[in-house]
Amino acid sequence: MTSGAGAGPELVTGFGLYNYSVSPVYRPSTGDELAEVVRLLHGRGESPVFRGAGRSYGDAATNPQGPVVDLTGLNRVLSLDGASGLLTAEAGVSWEGLWRHSVPLGWWPPIVPGTMYPTLGGAISMNIHGKNGWRAGTLGEHVGHVVVLENDGSRSRYARGEPGFFDVVSVWGAERPIVEASLEMKKLDTGFVDVLSVPTGTLAEQMALLDAEKDAWEYLVGWIDAFPAGDARGRGVVHLANPVHEALPEGKRGLTTAEQEVRSLLPPALLLAGLKLWLFDSGMRLVNLGKYLSHRAQGRTRYRQSLVAFSFLFDVLPGFRDIYRPGGFIQYQLFVPKEAALEAFTKALALQHELHVPSYLGVIKRHRADRLPFRNRYTSDGYSLALDFPVTPSNSASLARLCREYDALLRDVGGSNYKAKDCVGSLPRRSPGVPRPGARAA
């Protein structure tokens, strides 16, 4: 819906498909249309939720109490300064839209999420981090300015460091939507990274490697097999990457969209169907074991990838979340200071076994503390551990209990969680096993 007319109710979900609302949805395609919708809704006394691409795992972009305003129609890149690298864009542009515009001009975003489909405005509201969190911090440190829409349809602009800036960046669910922002982009010599993958036998080994290599590599991320216990707990693979700066022949520098495209060896639908067949505890135990053993057999491996392939691994499988239907899945991401991280993550992995709700995917990263006074800071000089869990009728009660245990663990160690991955606040909201409505996933 693009104007002040009434919008019909639609199913609106979080990325994990577990959290949802049935809400009137408005879809303005211009700034003027957005201002019209905002004036209309506030004139009625309604409190809208402003939504980007719906890539937050939980309920951040749903609204059981009222309307949702979808901002993906405001998706233009407005400018990119070739000298400074300052890019200005509307808030509804996706990270795919950003890189497709900027890479041919020799620039790359300072921080990217794990998928190219979130919007710029949503990422700023969540103050996202990436695989270069130790080097680059969170996204807000690289935002030059934001423009927000006031309730009366007027606009306010805040530069980084101004008091109003910190009322916007990292402030999810804000009453005023971001409509425009600028980013300080990174200059590219090429569009490639050189990657080193290192298999690790334990959680302690993986964390020690991430810490030891953090200053030598631009990007650091570890995959964890969450199924083993005992001496093998936390085994996995660390991926380290640096931008390629060497001179490459013209046309082979990775600075075209064609060179950056990510393609799978098999049709995505076939891959997804095959993965769906393994989507149960013992099946995923074997999948994780196979992944670990293949990397162990290869040992330390070096290879070259495009920035897009390295940054957006799961985008090679569009629609991968659908394998978790009908119950969906959640992700819990624990951020813990360095001194407490090994003990906390060891306990977190043990708890999932004690409650019989194993994580199907684990990811670990190294971080530093924010250097700006964001209102909702979640990083510190430490690590994060993200764990994905399917939601089923048989595991939902235990999963809710596990999340409460993780909440308590974070309180005990002075840790934090992250709103973009927070699906657990509303876990008990609907009855376990109740079928999801058959409408589309937002």
C-alpha cells in the first residue's frame, strides 16, 4: 500500500519464521508517500513499526499491536564521492544494492552482515557487526550522518557525534524512521580476499587462534560443530582473510558484478531439498561431522574468493530458512568479555546437551568495544558465539528454558545479547506446535 488508504492485514515474520504478527502493511515508494503514511497513522493515534527486509531473526520488525511500514521501496543509492568514498543512500537499499553500485567504482562497505539482503536503515538501527569486528567495530562508527522522518512529515539530519545521532544509531524500534544515511566506504584495489582456513580440535584452540591472529587479518570468523562433548567440544574451522592488494590484469580485478556473483555447483532447490532430508538431530550431527572431517583432512588451506562469496556465504542458498518450516528457527548470540568467554561458551555448549536441544550451526567471532557512546552497546573486548536452533513441538519448552539459562549466564559474566538475533523474548508467546498460517513469509 503506497498512500493513506487503509492497508490490508498480512502475515509479517522475523527471519527465523518463529516470530510473526498479522498486521496492516504500508509500502511507500517515495519519501513523500512515506511522510503521508506517517502523518496518517500518527493522526489516528497508531504506533507503526518500521520494517526493512525483515532479516532480524526475532520480532523486531513485527507489530502485533498495529501497522507495519515497509521501507524497502526507498532503495536508491544517491551518491558516491569518488575521492572520499562517502556513499549516501536511502534507508531501504539492501547491502546487495550497495555492493552492486560500489564495487565497479572501487569501493566496499566498511562492515557487512552475513547476508546481503538486510537494508541500510535496519542495519544502522541494529548497529550491526561483521567478520571484521575486531578491526572495524560496529557499523555506527562508519556512518557519516542519518536523516530521520519526524511525525509531522518533516526531516531532521544528524551528523556522527551530534547528540541526536545517538538517539538513532543502535536504537531499534525507534518512533522516527531512518530515511537516508551516509557510509564511509573502503577503497578496493581488487574485489578479492585471500583466505586461510584452519581446522581446530577444541573450543579453546579456536578462541586462542582468533585472538593470536586478530591483528594480522582483516576478517576472522570460526565455524563450530556444537554436537561433540568432552575433549572435542567446540571443534571447528577458523577462516581468516585479507584483501588482495596485488596488481591484477584489467578485467580480472574482481571489480565487476559478474566477477562477484555467487553461484552454487548444484541448483539451490536441489541443495535445499537434500539438506532438508538431514534436518534432524542425528542427521545434522553427521553433516557437522562430515564438514569437520573434510577440513581436518585438508589441513591448513589457502584459497582466493570474491568479497561477495566470502561475506555472504548463505546467500548461495536463497530461501534456506524454509527448510526449518513449519516451526522456524531461532538464533541466540552471546557476547562475552575476553576473560570470561572460554568458560561461558563451554558452559553454553554443555547446557544445550543437558537440555537435549543441540545447535545445528555455531559461529564464533572476535570483537572490540565500541569507540562511540551508542545507547545500546553490546560488544566488548571479547568474543561472540551464535547458535542456531530449530523450533519444533517436541523441543520448544526445553529451548525456552535454554534461552533463559543463557540469559542468566550472560548476566553472571557481564555479557550482552544482540537485538537483531533476539528471538527468545517472545518464545513463549504462541503455543508450541501451533501451525503457522499459510500466507507468505515476509
